[in-house]
Amino acid sequence: MRSAPRSGIARVLRQLLFLALTFLLPQAANAQAWPARPVRMVVPSSPGGGLDSLARILTARLTEIWGQPIVLDNKPGANFIIGTDAVAKASPDGYTLLYVPSPALTTNPVVISDLPYNPLRDLIPISVLTRSPFVLLVNNDVPVKTIPELLVYLRANPGKLNHGSNSASTRLVSELFKSLAKVEYVEINYKGGAQSAMSTASGETQLSFVDAATSTALSQAGRVRAMAVTTPQRYKLRPDIPTLDEAGVPGYASTGWTVVMAPAKTPADIISKINADLLRVIALPDVTQRIEAVGNEVLGSSPEESLQMLRGETEKWARLVKERNIRFQ
């Protein structure tokens, strides 16, 4: 068999190179041109709250890097669904982003049957930026000072203590504790973390899992005992509080994150640029300090790592709901 002429091989290689450049050049142009106009960042909570404060810290510095205004669009309501759904249905051009707490992505799909979006199908994670734990608070009248003592007390009094929940997330955090610690108590629902924390301080409930910021003032004032944090490692901002895992509930881990997302099919080069710029911003000492001042710890991750984290957390809650036959109204 005769081999193809060298001129023919060269022609084929030129054609392949031309096709590759035809595919790659528009993507390179996208990255160089973006952003050419203002970027909208949707925050699915009210102005003035913790998530909104974090978004403003980030966008102030991103505006400097991008040379374009970033318009914060607060869309609160329906447990973060309204704002998240708006971004899931937005044009995937990099000009609409979402800054959202992880429960909108990991808890809502498990507890809400008619969720109008699928987080892992309709959105792309860009980076998990911050983390914060829940803190287990215990009323001062409960005769325990450590987690092992609490476990003994709960097992001796099954179903007699009350837990103050304030969301689907705190309910699941509590149910995970029951499952791993082999204890039972009654769930009482409140409208927010402040109310559930106050219920434990007053003795209406005997324990509650609340966010770190809410827990700090009450525990430091001596009105409740901060017994443990839910993160797998000690929380940087409260290193004096042990984790549940080290204190007597092996394997316990639950973390709240804040995540930047984009609509599915947003070009990969734009996702990569946003990720790099976000990581650059949160590494700035003044930004880190301001994030920690509102009760969050700086994290930062790649899109691939973010997807893995969100998928793992969603699967964990789905298993727990099924195993414990948990029902949400």
C-alpha cells in the first residue's frame, strides 16, 4: 500500500489546525472581552442581612478588578427560591451571577418536591467562598457541661427535651445529630435563628442549633452554653468550642457555605476568570478581615471542587431524609 503524499498529510494537518483555531479563538475572545458592561449579582435575601453584607464586601473589590459596575439585585423570598430561580433561567453570558447560601442548593432539592430549578443541572458553581458552622446551644438549667454528659442526659430522657429549629437546614442538622448520637427529642419550629436561640436561653427549649453569629452574643453573655460546632474542624473564629466529632459524635460534619453560581452553559473561560478573580479578592487581608467580622471564615474553591462539595452535601441530606422518614410541611 502506498503511503499518502507528504503534501496531502500537510494539508490535512493545516485543516485540523484551522478547525481547532476556529473553535478556540471565540472562547479566547470571550474571556478577553468579558465584562464589557455591568454585571448583575442576584442575592436571594433582604438588604442589610449577613448574605447581603458579604456580597457588598466582594463586589466592591470585583468592581475595581473588572472595571465595570456590579449591580446587587436583592430577590428575597421563599427560602431563597425566588432569586435562585431567576438566575437559573437567566442568559448564560456571564452577566448574571448568584451569591447564595448553600441550603438553596443542597437542602431545598431534598425537602421541596416542586422546586422550579435543579441546582446541579440549571446552575454552575464558580466557587464556595466562605463557610460557617451551626453551634449547638444548651440551656443553662440542663445539668451538663460537655457533649458526653449531654448524650448521657438525652439517652436517659428520650423525647423529653425540646429543640428549637428555625429552618429546614437546622432541622436536618438536628436530625443528623439524633441519628449519629442515637438520641431523641422534640422539634419545635421558630421563624428565625434569633427566636430559636432565645427560646433556649429562656428555657422554652433546652437546645438549639443556630448560626455562629447568632450564638456568640448569648453564649458570651453566659445566657446559654455553646457546646459544640458542626464543622469537621474547629471553627477559626471560635477555636474554644470543640466539634461534635471530637466531642463524642464521631463522623458528624455539617457546614454552611456561601457560593457564587452562574446559569448553566455559561462559557467555561468566563467561569474560570470569575473564579480566579474571586479567589484573588478573598485573599486580600482587608477583605478576609471584613468577612470574618460578619461571622464567616474564608474558604475558596475551584468550580470542580465546588461541584463535588455541593453534590456530596445534597446526597447526605437525601439519605438522611429517607432513613429517618423526615416530613416537612
